[in-house]
Amino acid sequence: MRRLKLIALASAASALAHAAHAAAPATTWAYAAKTGVGASYEAYVDGAYKPGGPTGAVSKVWFSIADGVLTETMYGLIHEAQIKQMRIAVQTPTGLAVEGADTTAKTEYLHVDAAGRPLSPAYKITTTDKQGRFVIEKRIFTDPDRDSLFVRVTVKALKGPVTPTVVLEPHMANTGGGDAGAASTTALTAFEGKAHLSLKGAKPFAKASASVLHDGDALTGLKATTTSAKGAIVLTVTLPTVAQEATFDFALGFGPDAKTADASASATLKTGYAEVLARFNGEGERVGWEDYLASLSELHRLREASEDGGKLVQASALMLKVQEDRTHAGALIASLSNPWGDTVDATQSSTGYKAVWPRDFYQCAMALAALGDQQTPLAAFHYLPTVQVGPKTPGNTGAGGWFLQKSHVDGTPEWVGVQLDQTAMPIMLGWKLWKLGWLPEAELKAYYGRMLKPAADFLVKGGKVGLGWNSATITPPFTQQERWEEQGGYSPSTTAAVIAGLVVAGDIAEAAGDQASATLYRQTADDYSAKVEARMVTTQGAFGDGHYYLRLNSDQDPNNKSPVEERNGQAAVPEDKMLDAGFLELVRYGVRRADDPAIVASLPKIDDQAMQDLYRVRYDFTFPGETGSFPGWRRYGVDGYGEDVKTGANYGEGGQMRPGQRGRVWPIFTGERGHYELALAGLSGKPDAAAVKTIRDTYVRAMELFANDGLLIPEQVWDGVGAESPHGYARGEGTDSATPLAWSHAEYVKLLRSVSDGQVWDSYAPVKARFAR
């Protein structure tokens, strides 16, 4: 994924200026291992988000929870954070304790069915003082009719009276500085530009303060007596002393001006806890999350294919839909988090993973389709021209047809590398929706000329790019960046998507009456397929018998041991020493049979757990109360996108790349392997019951075990290699990289659909018929 962000944002000079133990940034984002994310369900009106539909006004607020604390909360566009976090500090008879550092946390869903499956992304968060002096319960959800967030706080004193203080750290307009804040007995307020917030309580505050953040420590605000501040600020409200138990209701309102933000918070409080929650859930005649889940025609059988009674797949459905912008319908982002956010400088605006990558986007749209959601994948398809490069792309002077590497949900380019799989996948999505009968042929033909033909032409011819820093000449199937966005070359996973995209583009071109292009696309796919092994399979590799797929080859010779470019602090290594399982995508999409000799020869190498940790890809895990072990895989050997093995430091901490950085295990690849095993079991027909049971017991169950107590699946889980992280992760637990990763949830959902169908969900019949009969 997006692996160069920290260095790309810093100049060479500033990077050199950082000492080995650079001081912490003045202000940072929050911990990225979220246990909850949420937003209201909003129904489309004619495929768009606008008022007047069954859900009424459109709420544009998203929140996240980590370590028992309300963290980044967005208003406006989905990447526009307005707060870093809101914690409660508690003065006890024996000293001060703060949520997060001094408490343990438990995440539960507020609204569940009889089987305990979540019915909405409303949460009950319980934080317990490690010394047993108090318990705090928070109930958090948005108001679906307003731009506001409801937070009910119940404080229980266990060993004498306690005095709680709400500590709010605004990050207005998506930065940690430049805010103006004020505190009064009626509200805490903050703003920057046209982004305003107002925190109000059901009762007036007795004491409130606004102060400037000192040395990155928000708790200094507890001693503040000032009521206004500018810069990086902290707002506090001291609550009445609690002798036994007390409950306090708050609303956090947002708006383009102070009056609107205040009115939103006031109206939410007036509506009250019970009614706002009922509307959010969609209880009774109200339209909300219950209605969305009920609309998913395949959800019932995917629950039956699960190993946990359907809890994670129901949560996954919620997570995938939550992570869609509510201004730009169909804009599906990668994650509501900033990776390793607790050490990332927040003085500059950053989207983190709250942005569109067409690859992650495709995975999410396909998973939503697998659930039986017809509307969101169609909205996603209709959205795609927003992120396709063409004459109207600001600053573009080069070839068009390809899709932006990373962009804001409004289409603003952020990263401009060319990744050919991200150009193929929109074509694949369009074909799938057409064959499902959801995308009318007339509409498909219109999008062929507007979007799909330019994309397919680029996959054939490439061209000279002219956008931002990028002036490269692209010659497919050589990709400027493969799916992990770090190096260029011939990539098995990228080539699999390109071949599949061209074959199905042939079908679409034929339906549109463009026979010449149909022939060209298919012939080009044939050519790329015929050269796969010659370009990407070594027979003289360093591991095992020397016969296996390379992760990446920078030239036409897979046996010359040419170096793979240095990335993420890791030194360059010969191409034959960098393994990954990307070749399995050739099987998924139908480019190669599951029993293809080169595929089969490659599996023992990526599964070799005796290999040196630097090069090793597979790690098996055990979990308390579970019989047996469960497999996981890193992105690739020599991956540096993760915590430092020598110090435990976060990736890129202090703006530096370090040679000790190590990418950990990604749950995505457990799903990928499960798909391969299903394809292998189905070579001679429908897989037998025993094979399906093994896949469920091994791969489905592993992905469920990688999820946290909020039923969120992370980007990476801790593999136990090297120094411990300061967070003290257990093996198999999600790291501070990014949780939830939408792609992780998508891969889990797709695996359940594949298991239920008895065949791979995102395989492509015309591709399989052409190359993998």
C-alpha cells in the first residue's frame, strides 16, 4: 500500500536534520489500532447523497475509537478530522489517572441481534482503572439527522469519590495547529477556517478551560484557568465529583460556522439519547443501520459460512459501508485511520488512509457486491471517473486513461505513481456488475467510451505520463509501481489484473460494437500471458530447488539476480531473495490453473518457516482457547513497512527510515491463500465438503481470530520478531499500522462468499476459459 508517505512529505534536508532521537512532534494524530469506527447509515437518493430520501438529512460525521478513547472524528469530507481525541482524566484519592495510559479497555456493540451480531456501529466502551478505583462507560454514536456525535458517559467510583475531567484535543480543519478555542459554562468551542465544533452537555458546566498545548502533553490543560487559546489547543470540562455513580450526556456538534455547530449539538441533546440511538439503529419505523443489513441479500448465507456465527461478517458489512464518503457517493476509502498516528506529526494536513486507492476501492466494491449490496458497488463504479487521469485532471500534460495512485475523495490528486492493476480493476468491476445484471448494458456502453476504453488502451499502449513529479514513460505490462507502491517492474499480481482487465475489456468492447479494440485487447492479453513465466519465474533462485515466482523483476531476465530497489530502510537485495505470494492472483483471476507447475513450485518457498526472518514470509499463530495453529503471511520478504526490530519504534518515527524496520503479517494474505486452496479443491468440479471444511477451519477462522474485540480486522498483526513494541502486542494482535483496513474486511467477506458458492467470487470466467482450462 501507501508506503512512502512519511518520507515523501519531508524534504531531504529536513530528513537529515532529524537526530536519531528526534524530539516528538508538537502534536500528533491518535493511535491507529482502532477498536471501533462509526457513522450513520444514509440512503442514496438517485445514486447520490442528498436530503429527501428515507433517511432524511445527510449526516457527515465519522468517529473512531482506540485504547478506550474517542479518537479522530471527521466532519465534512471523510478525511477531514476535527478532533484528535477526547479522554477523561480522573482525580482519585490516591492520584490522577487518565483513560488510555492508566486503564484497560473493552469494546462492545450497543445494538446486537439475538446471536450477538452487531446491528449498527454504535459502541459501548468500558475503561477500567488499573488500580481498581473507577470504571467509565461511554456510549458513542452519531446523530443521523445532524452533523453531531452523541457521547453518554457513566462514571463509577469504586474506592472513594472521584472527580472526572473531559479533555478534548481539537484538530480542526485536519491539522493539530492553527485552532482558536474558547470555554464557557455552556460549551467548549473551536474553529479553524470554516470548520467549527461545539461540545455541549445536557447540563451547564461548572468549570471549563481552554489552553495552549505544552510540550505535546494535553494533560497540562488540567491546570489551566484560561478560557480562550489559539494554536495547538486543549479544551477541558471538569465534571461534578462522583461519590458512587453518575451519568453525563454530551453532544459534539459541527458546522461551517459557530451558530450551526452549536445548534447541531443542542438539537441532538434535546432529541435525547434514546431517540437518537433508535434513529441511528433504524429501530421500528425509523430507517437506519438495521435496514441496510436487511437489504444485503447474501448476508444470511455468508453468516452460515463463517466460523463465529456471523459476528465478523456482519461487522464487516458495517465497516465497509461506514468507510464511504457522504458527499461523493461511492467514494470508498482504505481506512479511517492515520497509520502509526501516535508518532506522526499532525501540524500538517494529512489524509493518512482516509483516501481513495482504486485497488482497495475495487476490493471493497467487490465485497459489498458479494454481500448482495447492489447500490454501493454501482455508486462506486459511477464514481470512478472522478479519479481517472485525463484532459480535465488539473496539471495533467501527459497520457490519460490510468487511475490516480491515491486521491482525496473529491478527486484531488495526492500521489501520482502509475500502478497498472489500479487501471485494470475498474474495468474488472464494470464487467462484474454488468454480468450480475446490475449495470445496464446501455450504461456500460456509455462508460466504455468515457472511462473503460481509455483505461484498456493504456494497458495496451501505456504512454508518457505528465502529472506532478511523474514524467515516466509506461510500457505495459511493466508497471511503475506494483501493488505495494514501492518498486517498478514485472509483477505477477499486477500482471494478473492487467491480463484479466484486458480480457473482460474485450467483452465490453464487443458489446459496444468496437470489434477492432476487442481483438486488440484479447491479443495483448494473450501476449502478456505467454510471457509470464519467462519474465517472472526464476529457475536459478536462492531458495529450495531454485524454481519459483519472483515478487518483482526489473528486466526481462528472472535469473540474473538484479537488485530490487531499496525501500523503507531495507537495503537492496537480489530479486530472487524477495518472495511474496502475489502469484496467487494469477489463479484468483483465472490466468493460471491452481495446479500450474510454477504456481505449485512456488508455494513451498513462501511457506518455509525455517527461512531466516529477513526473507521469511509465513508465520503461524496460536490463540488461547483455539485448537491448532493458523497461518499468516507478510507482504513479502525484506519488507520494511513496520516497527523496528531493534528498538520497537513505529515505522518512520521521527521522519526517518531505519534498517531495522520490519513489515509484519497481513490478514489479507490468509484470505488470499484460502481462495487459492478453494480454487485448487475445485479443479475437477465443485469442492467436496471436507475440503470446504478445512478452508473454513483454517483460513476463515484465522481471519476471525486476527480481529480485535471490536470485530475490526487490522492491516498488520504482530509476528513477535525483534524488540517489543511499546504497546506490548501479543502475537497475532493488530499493530499500530491501521485498523480497520477495509481491504482486510473485504477479503474476509469475499472468502465467505467464495466458500458459500463453492468457487472463487472474483474469478473471471472468460479469463479462465482462455488461459486456465
